[in-house]
Amino acid sequence: MEHMIWNPTMECMPRDQLRALQDEHLRDVVRRVYESVPFYRDKMQKMGITPNDIHGVADINLLPFTEKQDLRDHYPFGLFAVPQTEIIRIHASSGTTGKPTVVGYTSGDIDRWAEMMARSMYCANIGKHDIVQVAYGYGLFTGGLGAHYGAERVGASVIPISGGNTTRQLMLIQDFGSTALCCTPSYALNLAEALHASGVRRTKLKSGVFGAEPWTEAMRVKIEDMLGIDAINIYGLSEVMGPGVSVECMCKNGMHIWEDHFLPEIIGEHGESLGYGEQGDLTFTTLTKHGMPLLRYRTHDLCTLTDEPCACGRTHVRMGRVMGRTDDMLIIRGVNVFPSQVEHALLQVEGIVPQYQIVVDRQNNLDTMEVQVELSPEFMSDTIKDMETLEARIVNSIASHALVHATVKLCQPGTLPRSEGKAKRVTDKRQLT
């Protein structure tokens, strides 16, 4: 298997040297936020901490956590660490409520981001001979521009089509001969379905870089089979940088976190640090950001970390697939349920496609969960018995994988809403009353 590596010196650095570099960067960022960001200086003073107390990564537990609410409380520019004249880019991530979280970038930040995205493109075997169709949204959302700059940095030809307009997406895939696709996994599946519906079975696509929402291994297999590509998982969030905080290599065995720029931790429910292999809240300290550095930012993405060697030769730790977000978690009659668990359960059942909606409600003071799922066109049947049998198989699969009872509603092919961005999988009617 070919492993393209953009920056071998950094990506394959021995771990003791990498840790020494992290120590240096951590001391620097703590000093900068203490001097330039009143929010952090106040927090550290209340904790009795000064930059002199932080000698390296071993002292990370002395530092305060940062939450998304802290960013909202200091809207719009209260956490910037440099004068406004040094900020050349402002991005914002939309939230479910309230004002967006705002992120500022210096020219150096933008350059480092492009460099990390170049590493990420190489991880997916995307280089100067490729034509990259960027179907992430452009604008305040970081996905489109992040993928764009990374593809340009490696010398690829970029099609900045942005999200949506599926008909045009399909036309350009065929007419321009796109070899790589960057978008959300749910939209990749949408495009795959549309291609097949139009009678197209083969394209020049060979690689896909998909992120911005949790997805399962089973969904990867489905996308790879339908598009004939290697589907690579990429991770990032606007508050920390954008896409390219971590990415899978061609081994597809966890996402390498670029540890020369980010210090990852896994935090338990009581704020304690967890070890490799333990699932908890993924938390980042930005080591090289200047515009808006963050200390111990809690993402509330649930995953694990491993430092086991990777066959690709990269030495940076890998994070496992995100199992969900703590704020995406549903509690159904005392059972914690994540949409990704339901998706995995559905993909174990033949006769349906991974297009689904979860509807949660409360009846007679008891929580109910209905899973609406589309039938595969090949498994359409007019017989009630066949449909009842299929429903039972789905119910049993959900009970087995998500440990919750759900009712199932079978829907005709193509009837559930399609996403051109992040898929909205859950409707919680309990919150609407």
C-alpha cells in the first residue's frame, strides 16, 4: 500500500522529540494567553497559577478548561490574543441556540492550517495529479476553505463548487473528471445514490475526504462500494482550527492528530484525565495558534486515543471514530443512545438503505423512539408479511446494537429528506412541548 507523506520530518518524528516540541509550544501558548487574554489570565489567577508553573505537557492538568459557552460569553472577539489589525480571517460556527462561536486567524494561522490540510490530502493519496471537487460549504463554515487551501497546497486542481446543487455536482464529476471528493459523508451517499439513479456506474473518483459529522464503518463500506473510492475520515472543528485537526491515513485505522499543533486529551465525566484506550470527552489545547489560542477546549466529542504504531510510519497519536457528542446523546427510558449506534444497527439489515430519521416523543409519560428508514428499491414487496418480517429484523438489530426498543416505519425509496450538508437525523418532540 502506498503511503504519501507530505512532511516526513514532522509527521514521522520520534515521540520523545515530539513531546519535547509540545513542551516548548505549551509553555509559549500559556505565556501568550496569560499576557493577552483577560479571560485566561483571570482564570489562572483564581487557580493560583502563572506561566512559570507550566514546564511542559506533564503540567497540563494545572490549566483551566475552556467550554463553548466561554466563547459565546465573550462574543464576538473577547478571546482574541492579538490586535484586530493582525486578524485576517474570521470564521464562525453556528450553534443550535444563541449567537455563533467566532474564531479569528492571523496570516500565520491560515498558513499552518493549509499545511495541516496538505498533510491530510496526502493521507488520502491526493496530490498534484488530482482534480478535487470541494462540496463542503464555503463562507463562515470552515470546511470548504480548509479543503480548498489544502488541495491547492499539494498542487491539485480544485473545483470550488461548495455544497448543494446535486445535479451540477454530478455533471462536474463526469465532465471535469473529478478524482477526489470532499464533503460530508451523508452528502457523499446522497451523490452516490443520485449517480446510480442517473445510470452512471463508473467515474474517475478514487478518493473521498469526508467529515463534519459522525459516521460509521458500515457507512464507509457503503460509500466505497457505490462510488468505487477510498473513503477517508477527517476531523476538525472551527473553534480549534477547522478540518484537518486529524485525519485517517490509507490504513483507515484511526485519525492521526497533528500533535505538533494540537495537544489532545481524553477527559472523564468528572474532569479527570483518562488514558489511552479509554472513551471520554476529546479535549484540545492549541499549541501554535496565535489569533485565538485555546487551553483545554472540551469538544464534547466522545472517542478514544491510541499511541500504538501505525503501519504508515506516522508517529502522531490516533483518535478513534467519534461515537457521538455528549449533546447529541438521547436518553430513552434511562438508556443512552447515539444516532451512530442506530445507523450501525440499520446497516446490518439487508433490504434498507442508510437514509433514516429518528423521532423521539413522550406518550403517557414514557419516552418513545420511532426510526423511519427507507426501503431499498430491490427489496420492495407488496406482501404485508414481508414488510412485517423486515420491520422485526430492524427492531431486533436496534435492540441488539443500541440496547433500546424502537418502533420502525418503512418508507418508500427517496421519500426521506436528503442532506446537502450536515445530516439532521434526530427530531426530539419532547423538547418542542
